[in-house]
Amino acid sequence: MKAVRYHRYGGPDVLELQEVDTPAAGDGEVLVRIRAASVNPLDWHFMRGAPYLVRAMAGLSRPKPSASRLGADMAGTVEAVGQNVTGFQPGDEVFGGLEERGTLAEYISVRADAVVLQKPAGRAGGGGAGGGVHRLAGAA
């Protein structure tokens, strides 16, 4: 699958579209095919490594491999569910703001009890992708 990654701090020129392994839905997780994702101030701070407090979490001189993914908000379709997952099935349309970043990709595997919600009936497209982090930032 394709995913946006970064391996050094800086401006938009540090972003790379890479081919990476498609994740699998583990125990208690759902695999979501991303239909829409938003970019927000949180992504900008992690990509630039500023304010420097971000580097305490992501890596001092460059992002740790686990921190090289951007995107926290998404809307998509459940492709697979792991064991012990109830309330979701393949084909469900979902949206949410995730604690673990990585929604700037074709797929993401996330905990079913994370902020993943079924999309309300009648809501078109990927409108839920803009409902998470940016609203919190705007409220601050």
C-alpha cells in the first residue's frame, strides 16, 4: 500500500510517498481502508519537530520509526475485523480521530475501542475526516 512518511524534520519537502506493508487487523482491531484524511496543526508540529516539546515524544534529532506517520483524522470503510471485535463488520463506514497517527495511508489497523465510530446514515463521502483534531485545536 502507499503511505506518506517522513524521516527527518522540516517542511513539506521531507514528506515521502512510500510503498509499505498493508497492516493486518490484530486481536481487538479493525482494518480500515482510508477514503479521506485531514491534515491539521498536529501533523504540522510533528513534521517540523517544533515546538521542541514534540521532539521529546517523537525523537530528538529525527523522528523515531514509530513516529514517522502523519494523520490522525480519517473516514473510511472497515475491510476486516480481528478476533474479539464486536460492533463492526466488513463494509461498515467509519470515521474518527486516532491517538496513533498514520491516516495518510491507504489502510490503517486501529483498536476497535479507539475513537472509531460508525458513520451516520445519509452522511456522504469522507466528511468525518475533518471532525477530530482540528476541532479540538479550534476550540483552544
